[in-house]
Amino acid sequence: MTEYAADLDALRAREFPWEVQRDAIHFDHASVGPLPQCARDAMAAYELKRAEPHRLGAEDFFPVLDRARALVAALIGATAGEIALTTNTSWGVNLAASALPLGPGDIVLGSRGEFPANVYPWMAAAKARGFTFELLPLAGTATDEELLLRRIAEDDRVKCVALSWVSFWSGARIDLARIGAACRAAEVYFAVDAIQGLGPLALDVRSMPVDILACGAQKWLCSPWGSGFVYVRDALVSQLEPPAAGWLAQAGSGDFGRFLDYDPAWHHDARRFEVGTIPYQDVVGMNESLALFLALGPKRIEAHVRGLTQRLIEWTHHRRGVKLLTPDAAAARAGIVAIATNDLEGDSRKLRAAKLTHSVREGAIRLSPHFHNTLAEVEVALAALA
Ligand SMILES: Cc1ncc(COP(=O)(O)O)c(C=O)c1O
């Protein structure tokens, strides 16, 4: 048994007591992640102060945001100066679509099968800025990486690639390192929607040629709605003009004695992409969840999730009437396992009867277990589906 698995009972009792009491088995992180007790406690304490503002101190404002940027940076191998806090994934996708230097004659390549959050901002920016946004056909249930790489290498109109790290419906994972290297070699920007990948997968942007990475924290990072971030590669930060101008994006925003100077100068780091006040109480919750992830170890979490999904995948190999939409190879998936069955509604009902939270997407049952789930819980799912 790994050290991580040995700690799991204590972790569950401490952070997710409701699951030890068998209230539910949460296999739906691809929709919404539960909040660990440490985040709930911190938010409750903060809410008390928020409700009675005389209790708030200076430490409850900017230091909360500074800590968040530092925690995100530690999680993905970035520097805090490369992180802007956002309230969802879409904000970061819109930043990429509207701030990257793209214009008439340029092509941005996306893929069919993408979640709309990574499609509409590109469509709108293409219309406003005159570039072409093209969706490549899928290869089965995954992005057609071979076609994508050919286009990057052979079509010099291609200036940007915009993809999700992991598909929200099939769970297929793109090869970030391979696509990023091809983009870098061809001087093509690479923008990634990471919300379905970060958490079940560890990430080190130092070894990944990604330019902009957008991520809401509400799913696999087990954080409140309204929390998230966008990573902008260091060398790019100062080159990008913020598409939305905010008072907090200004270098002088920390000086409350000089509000009326109106001296426009963006922050030198990624704070220039922040706009105005964001929900502090949600950031407080995210901070505790991220600290928990870092304490457990992102790589150990990845290995644990792989163990859970591997069991689900192997089960599908021996079942008639069950079709796996998720790629078989561990390197081509993350925490989502999508299973098409002959009776989706009936099977979903059986899972619900076993108190197993899941979702149904694009003709398949989507199971998405995470770091606090157990193999015994996977067996409950399989027994319900048997
Ligand atoms: C791939 C992907 N991107 C983005 C989102 C959500 O975007 P946002 O955080 O902006 O609501 C989802 C899921 O809801 C998703 O699956």
C-alpha cells in the first residue's frame, strides 16, 4: 500500500466526513468538486468577518490574493508574477482570444468536441479581430493530434492553437508537451483550458511550452465557484495589452492615498490582467484547498487517481454492451472515465440508488473520481452497473 493510500482514511474522516458516513460517493468532479473541511472552516471564519466588516483587517484583503497567486504558482511550477486570479475558466480563455496578437489572415486552430467555454470566446474574437477560427475534426473521441501537428508545421497562417487539456465528455487528454513543442518550433501560440486536467494530473509549466493556461478551480481543485486563475508565460505578460482595463490592474492600485492621480501604468506582472474586486471569500476557500493539494503532493494524487480510473477501464474490457469512450492508455486520459451503455438512463438510476454522484454527457455515463475516493467506492460503482 502506498503511503498516500495508508493516509486516505484519516484524510477522508478529516476533510470529507460526509463520505465516511456514506451520505454519498462523489464521482462527479468533472462537474463540481466538493469542498474539503479545511476550506469550509476557513470560509466560515472569513464570512463571519465579512458580515461584520469592522472585524476585517488588512490581512484579509490583498494578502489573501497574494497567497492565492503563490499557491497556484507552486502547484503548476510557475512564478506568482505569471498568475492572474479570475472567477472562472472563461475569463482566461477570453484573455487569450482577445489579447494575443492575432488579426486578419491568421488562423487559430481548435477542435470539434471542445466544451463551449473554449469555443465561443474564440468565435467572438475572430469576428471582432478578423482572424479565422477553425475547428479540426475529431479522431474518434479525441483531438486529431496528427492532423493538428501537420497543420502547425505546414500552414504558416496558423498562429495559435486553442485546446482543452482533457475533454469534458470523453476524458481524452492531449499531449501537452508534444503539441506545445510543435507550437514553439513554429512560433505558434498555445492556449490551454486546463479545468478538466489540473488536479487529477500534476503540471509543471516549466517543462510545458504553454503560453496561456486558463483554469476554474470549482471542479478538480475542489474550490468554491468564483475561484480560478489564468497563467500567462512570463515573456508574454508585458507584451499583452490587457483587454479589460481595471483599477486593480494598475501598478499604483496598492496605494490607497493616490486614487485620484489617474496615472495609467499596468502592473508589471500578470496582475495587469485582473480587473476589480473579486470574491475574497471564494479565494480564501481556494487557498485552503490548494494548500491541501500541495501537502498531499500533486504527483501522488495523480498516481492515486490513475489507480482508480485503471480499475474502471479494465472492468469495461470484460463487459458486453459497454463501450469505453475514454482512451485506454493511461497517458491519454486523466480523471474522467466515460462509459456508453445500452441503457444509460437505467444505469444512471442504478448509480444514483447506490448514492453515487456522476453525470451523463454526450451519450455516456461520466465517472470522475478524485484524490479522496477509494477503490472500494469504485467497486460500489461497478457492482451497481453489473
Ligand atoms: C473544458 C471545460 N472548460 C470550461 C468549463 C467551465 O467554464 P467556466 O469555469 O468558465 O464556467 C467546463 C465545464 O463546465 C469545461 O468542461
